[in-house]
Amino acid sequence: MSDELGTEAGGAPEVKKLPVGKLILLILLPILLIVGAAAGLFLTGMIGGKKTAAPTATQEAPPPPKLSGGHYTSLSDFILTLRTENGEPRVVMVTISLQLSSQEQNAIVKAGDARLRDSINMLLSEQPLQNYSDPSQLNNLRSKLAEEIKRVLPNLNLLGVHLTRVRVQ
């Protein structure tokens, strides 16, 4: 008669065991997935960080015009990490083209490339982030770059410095 009532031989009712595997799959894994996604978004600054209204600014100038008596050479991109007033990091990419008097002047640039890049990188890093989005400040930056290049390479016959790309992200 104990078989008909669903009790064991000892008289205690049977207790169904919940499989641990199903418990992990149905409850714990979705919770871990949600917590992991939220932590990833928080660490990348997409949620929970300070909000700024500064959109990504991109200013690309057309390539410098070809003038007679000038040769253009481009320095590879300068990539900087600058902080906003709120302390948030922003990436700035600057491409610089030099207008030289002749093709032979390019050898002078290549010979002093390491010193020139180091000097330009220091100058660009000292500038506040706002200088990269204001056109009047970009002209001021261009003149500072020309002075710095002439200081580092005094025998270079430099006709002009052009910021061909300034990108703030």
C-alpha cells in the first residue's frame, strides 16, 4: 500500500531533486551574462560615466595646393591621448604636410625624422584639447609647428606647414 501513496518503505514522502545543471543554465548564466555586459559597458565609459555634449569633431582640409617651386612631404600620423576638462581621455590624430623648396630638402627631413617627430609630439601634447577644434587656434598651432621645425632642422628650407587632417574622438 505504501507504493500507491508515493511514500518510501520508511513512511517518509519522496522528495524530487532539482538538477543542478538546469539551475545553472536557467538562472545563474543569464545573471552572469547581464552583469558581465554591464561591467564591460561601464569600464568602456558607455554607461555610468560623466556625460559630455562634445561630439566627435573631424576637420579635414583639402590637400595643399601644388605651387610651383614647392615639394610636399607628409609626416606620418601623430596620435595623442589628451584629457578634457572633465578628465575624460580623447584621442587626437594629426597629419602634417611640409612644403619644402625642393625634392632634395626631403633628405634633410628624413635625416632628422626622429628628433622632429619627438619635438612635434611634445608640442602637440602640450596643447589643450580645445585648440584642435577651433580654426583660429589651428592657424596658431600651424605657426608654432613651423617655428619648432625650423628650430629642430635649421638648415631646412621650409615654405609652409599644413595640417591636412585633425581628428578628435
